[in-house]
Amino acid sequence: MAVRRALHFVFKVGDRAQTAKFYRDVLGMKVLRHEEFEEGCKATCNGPYDGKWSKTMVGFGPEDDHFVTELTYNYGVGEYQLGNDFLGLTLQSSQAVSNAKHQGWPLTKVGEALYLTHAPGGYPFYLMDEEQPPNDPVQKVCLAVSDLQRSTHYWATLLGMKVMERNEEKKTVYCYTVIMFMYFCCKLELHDIGGAVDHGTAFGRMAFSCPREQLPDLEALMKRENQKILTPLVSLDTPGKATVEVVILADPDGHEICFVGDEAFRQLSKLDPKGNDLLDKAMAEDKSNEWFAKHNRQKAAA
């Protein structure tokens, strides 16, 4: 059993209904769990907002052996400004390509059996028009960096990820974390854009788990290396569920990275069979669009 594993990527969403349609009807993912919160997260899971918000986990299977996405929705915020930081999530699924065509979701062919599409909010997704693998269809996440050598040192040397491929011509490095089930491995691609990385207000966060006992040492290492710690080791309570401990870091380009204690997270992240219904119920009860329309106002743009 390996010590660390990739868990999910966090997206802020302004249109929850259209986002749910994209992930469920186009990509073919399932709602794994859904939670509503009355106030902001003390680890800023929903961004720098203090009001009511929701978290929806979606994917092709549970986080024990799949890389999934976390969708955070802040009530009252209708859109976020994209930066150049997130360069795409790639998944292998001819069914998703077929779904997109059937749904009339815009697709752009960018390579041999490869299509580019966008989730609501503008987040890029690459769809490989190949049969969906028996394990996880999610193949990689690509992030922009300004100095490939510096970023490789951070992710590989400091965080312990394995470098599996380098392409100096394309200025890319592929990294991965070894996890328990060796047939599944979501890769992280670092792509040097030759300039500053802008996170906008839509900036996301990538999450990993490790044994809880490693969290203090990880925090201490980042202090010794003068690296940025956004949230020192903290406990997060979820009513009726496990309490997890997390450390939130930022890499040299400001990409947020969450490390969470694996033991408690495995309890917290169990599949909730009511998740899909809870999301639909929350969307049906969310009258914010009607309120803003009635008062001839628009939701805030972050």
C-alpha cells in the first residue's frame, strides 16, 4: 500500500444546474455525495467566501480508486474570472464524445481521436474518443507553471511525486503519485507557459491524501524550505461524519494543494447513495436565480 494518492480537483461553479448536466449527461459521471453548508469552510474549501455554499463530489467511482472532481457552489456568486492556471482535465471515453454530440455540447477536434470541450464556467476538458477503460477514465490534470525546473523540484523532490516523462521541446513534465491500486493512476502534467501564472478568481485546488502521521512532517518540511503554507494543520469537522486533518500548501506558482489524513478521509469520502437526490433537491430549493431576476439584478461576479 503506497503512502500517498491523488484524490480530486476542486472547481468553483456559478451555474449549478448546467454544471450538473455537463458532468452527469455529457461526461457520464455520477454524484458520489452532496453536502450543504451554512457558512464558509475554515480551510477555504469554497474559496474566500463566508456565506452559504455546497459541495458536490462527482466521478466515475469512489475516491478510493478514482480521481474525481469537487464542485463548490457559493450561493449568490454567478461567475468567476478564469486565469491561465488550469489547462485541462483529460478523460478517455468515446461515450462522453457521443454524449456531447447528442446533447449538442460544443466540441472541437484538436487531434487524432481527441476533442476539446468546456464545462460551464469555461474550464477546459479533453475527451479521448476511445473505449472507456475498465478502471478510471480520468487520465491526467494539466497545470500551467512559469518555471518547469522549479516546479518539478517542488512536486517531485519536496512532495515526493514520481517523474514519469519529460518533454523539453514541449516544456512539459508528467508526474504521478503511486496509489494502492496500481492499475489506476491519474497523472499530473506540468506545462511551462513561459510567463506568469494567473489564477483569476476561479482558481482551483488539487487534493491528495497521505497517512495522518505524515501531515506534521510535511508542514515542517515546507517551513524549512521557506515554501508557502496557506492553512497550517487544522481539523475539519463534518457533522455526523469523520473529522479530517488537512494542510493546505501553495506551489511556487500559487497552485493550491491540499493534503488530508488518509484514514479519516476514507470514512468521510464513502459513496452516499442519496447524493444524486440531495443535489437535485438542493437545486430545486435554490430560488436565488428567481430572486435576482425578480429584483432585476445579477448575481455577483467574483
